[in-house]
Amino acid sequence: MKSLTSLQLFLLLSTTVFNLFSSTAAIGVNYGMVADNLPSPTEVANFIKTKTIFDSVKIFDTNPNVLRAFANTGITMTVTIPNGEIPNLANEGAASAWVNANIQPFHPQTKIKYISVGNEIVLLGNPAHINGLVPAMIALTEALRKAGPQFQDIKVTSAHALNMFQGLTVPSLARFRVDLAETFFKPVLQFHQQNKSPFMINPYPYFELNVMSNNIDYAVFRKTPGVFDPASKKTYSNALDSLLDKTYTAMSALGFRDVDIVIGETGWPSLGDPGNKAAGMDNAASYNGHLIRKIVSGAGTPLMPNRKFETYIFALFNENQKPGPIAEKNWGLFQPDFSPVYTSGALRDGPQPNLSNPGFDVEGKPGQPLPKPVQPMPAPPAANAKKFCVPKPEATDAQLQNNLDYACGQGIDCRPIQAGGVCVEPATVRSRAAFAMNSYFKSKMGVDSACDFSGTGQLTTVDP
């Protein structure tokens, strides 16, 4: 066999490295747009394609400007159907109309890969959305089939928060909630198995800190003694592996270990309210820097070794109009001017994080400067102040509905304002939003900024 020239050997090695990266790296990013200072979708598409390692993007709607901007870029897209549309889409005619309006004009020029039907519907707990999910997914899949062969590579899924497990248990013994395992998760997983579509989850160690003794180092991949699972005899070095294996075990218990798992959202905020020790640049850099290396390596988890997980980091940008505390506005890897919030490894030719000291790059130089607060950090309320959070009089119903959805999506118990609840009357958006906003405010220990809600909330000393 003729010996290879130096150039041929270089090209062969380069191709091998590229193929290795391509076969293991499945890193995408969530592109949220709850902000008034973001660049145009065309600029964003060009930035992602030319400057970052991301080969896929997930959005929270079907914004036509965004879909057009990503046409012919080679970047795959995940689009999202709002939760409120789920019940209607169980109708085949409505599902076909939705596909005709939101998918056909763009695909395949824009490579739509997944349709996420709703987002975290179990967390929000609306029975109409929960009961309607599988019928809607079936109807949409049939609508894609009828639309033509070019649409049949699009897979239908739904992103789930991790409030779906029964109790707090070790990964190898995890089970889905008793009230939903057979009636909801089994049909969902049957759908995925039959259609070869993935089960999408949103694992956030940041939101699981209270059940892991606030072990931030374990949550952000720093070196710790780890957590031992006595049932499987496996030791977990980080929280993400534990959450993934809990999902796998619960799926396996229902007979669906062969269904792929996609990480629809995960990330860490780089800035938080005073007193929030978890949100910060070093923790965010450690979490996302380790996350990127882990996913690219294809190392898998203790129960799923060498398994590759398609992963979408949350989020691309800091979003200054998101309601809630300061941390909600600061999940971005990048500022709106495309400058990195910190060194994460997401830039294609940028510095790589020094993961033993994530605030610095591998050359020992400081990472990107501390992110600028999106809003001034308020002082905590006076110790004995009795305050309540209510909507401003000028807040619109649309704004209040956003506040309602957000607050209930953060783990607030919104059952009292649902059908049959003790606070369901008066059944107006303003009344229900007032309940949810004040409950959220109280859950944050009465910190003033927790009543901001993008300028639509106000504090009062009058008990509403």
C-alpha cells in the first residue's frame, strides 16, 4: 500500500477528528426572546452558524421571522406549540391546519427536527393539557405524514420538567408519579416508542438544590466525594447524571428503556438576587463548561455508559423582560451584543474554560467580566415589613396571563385557583394572577424584586 504523504495524513486525521466530534457532539441552544434589546434573527442565525459550536436551536414558538432566518443554514430547529393549543390539536383537522400554517412554508429549507407539543405541562398541572397531549401528538404525526414524505423526518415530542418522580429516591429506584405513571407517562412513552421519537426532559440541578442538601459543588460538576446509590452500587459525581438515570430507571420500569432521551433544557444562571448563593458567574461557567465537555465526550452516565445525549443549553441570551427574580433574566451564555457572559467553551474558536477554576480561561487569564445586572439589585425588605404583591392597575390581561403561567410554572401551588379550588372566584385573569404573583413573592421570602414581573407588579401593605 502506497505510504501516505504528510498532507494526506493530515487530512485523514482532520477528517477523523471532525467525524468524531460530529458523531458525539449534539449541542444545541434554547433561543428565548423575552427581551427588548436582542439582535435580529438573521444576525443570530449567522452568529450561531459561524461563531459557535451549536448545530441545533430550540425556540418556544413558531416565530416565522426566526424560521426564515435559519433557512439554508444547516442548523436544525425545534419549535414549540403553546400549552393552550394542546386540546384543540387533538382534532385531526386542526392538527393539519397547524402543520400547513407553521411547518409547510419553512421545511425543509429550514431543517425542522422536532415539534415540542407544549412545555412542562405536568408541572403546570392543567388537566386539559395533560389529557390532550397524546391525542395531539398522534394527530400532529398523522398530519405530517399526510403533508408529504419530506415532512416525515420531523419528530413530535413534548418537554417535561422533573417533578414527575414519586418521592425522593436514589436513581436506580426512581419511578414516575403513581397518579400519572399508567395514565399519562405510559401512553406518552408508547407514542415515542412507536414513532421513534425522543422523550424530552428539562433537568435543572439548579432547581434541585433543595433536595441535594444545597450541595452546589455536586450540582455544578466540581470535584466532590460523590453520592452513592446503594441499590445499584454506583457512585454519582454530579447531579445531572443522577437526574438522567432517574429518568432512565422510571422509563425502564414501564418497559421503555429503548426510547431515546433528549435534554431539552438545562443550564445555570450567572447572576441572582442578593442572598442567592447559587446563581453566579463561577457556578454558571463550571456547570455549562463541564456540560459541554461531557456531552461532546459521549461518556454517558453510570446506568447509561457511552450514551450520547442531544442537549439544548438554556439559554442563548440574557433576557431582560422575563418576569420574576434577577436570576430569571440571566441564564444566557451571551449578552445581546454577542459578547460572552463568561468563558463556557460555546464559541468555536474562543477560549476554553479552565474547569478547575471556571472563572478563568485555560491560560490562566480572567474569563469574561462579571455580567452587568439586567436591573438594579434591590435591598431586602425590612425584617418586619408586611408586604403583598399585586398587579398594577394598568397591566393588561395578556401580561397578567404571562405572569400567571410563569408563577405557576415555578412550583407555586396553583390548585386553589383551578376549577373547584377555594380561590377560583372571581374567575378573572387579574384575580388569578394576583393570587399566583403574591404566592410567588412569598415563596421568595418577600424580596422586592420578586414582585417585578417585568414592571407589571407592585407592592402593597393592603392584604389583597
